[in-house]
Amino acid sequence: MRIYGNVSIRLRLLLLVGSCCAAFAALALDAVPARPVDLSGSWKLNAALSDDAEHMLEELQRKQREQYMKWRRAQERAYPSNAPPPIDVEGSGEPRGPNPSRRASMKRHQEMLQQMLGISDTLVIHQDGTTLDFLSAVDSRRVVAGSRTQVSMPAGELADSKVGWDGQWFVIDRSARQGPHVVERYRLVPKTGQLEYEMKWSGDTEIAGMKIKRVFDRITVVPLPADPAAGPVK
């Protein structure tokens, strides 16, 4: 009986190790694509074929405000009728707008959300081997395909980052423990040569559930004419 028990334990351990290895392999991203792909170029957003991320963000924030007001009214209804009214710390019952400090904080927060959603009409990609540089109106970063590192999210959380190729898709996967998780995917559309981009947020973040698809057209950047007064470039 003891022999059979030991064999059973060993088989379970082997199955566990095998399943872990299979799960790791499924999550692994390649350093090179299945077929040669070069995402390099200057790209311009095709608004007609892309999701309007700004409008989607506005709608999400509107729903969140409605949910908050609904919760607040429920709390007010639950407030004892014989209890004294809440203290007006401002000294006036008239509604007031946010003070300058609050407005600046709200502006920074909105800019951070725009960065998280990559809201930009232009995108420049430079691909050199396994290294890719991305430059947009809201972000600038360098990643290496096949790498697993730790990076900072726009809101400051420390996240595990996996970068690489999944077939013909270039994937950037960032996940903070008990925080936000975002997966970005890039590929060249076979028939048109356009750049397709997908983004999906989940986890503990106010934009969880947002899925965005964008299509970019390749553009040719014409260099500015030389200025004779500036002299030769050194």
C-alpha cells in the first residue's frame, strides 16, 4: 500500500509540475514574431475606424458620477430624521466650485487617464531587432521583446511587465498586484498595411472594463526645408 501511495503522490507532483510548465509556456511571449514583421513608421489615427476613447471615458465617468449620487441619496435617506443637519464646513449653503488647488489636481488626474488610455492622434514606432520605441502625444517608452521586467504604471503602481510577440501580434502586458492590469496589442493588418491597436484594462482601476480599438494609417513625414540663415547642421 505504501508503494502505491508513493507512486500516486509522485504522479500528482508530475502532473502539477507539467500543468505549471504548460501555463508558463502559454503566458510566455516570443522575442521574434512567427513571420518577419516591422511595425516601424509614422502613424496617423484613422478616426472613422477607431473607437473614440475620450468619449468612452466621458461616458464611463458620467455613469460613475450617477452611481455615486445614487449611493449618496440612499445614505441621506438612511440618515435619522431627528438627527441634526450636517455641519456646513464652508460656512455657506451655496454650492461652490473646486478651489484652484483642487482644479489643478483634477486636471493632472484627467491627463493621467488620457495617458493610460493612450489618447493620441499620432504614433511613431521604431523597431530595431527586439527593441521597439513608441512615441505619442502622451507617452514615450522603450520595450524589449521577450523580456519580463517590472515597470511603473502611470498612477505609480509597480507592475510586472511581459513584452513580446504572440504570432503576428506584438503584446505589452502589465499587471500590478491587487492593482490595474492592461494588455496592449499591435499588428499590421494583412490586406491594408494599416496598424491595428487594441487595449484592455481590468483589475483595481477606475477604467476597468474599458476596451479600445484603434486603426492607424501610415504617413510619410516630410522633413522641413533647411534654413539658410541657420548654417550647416553640425
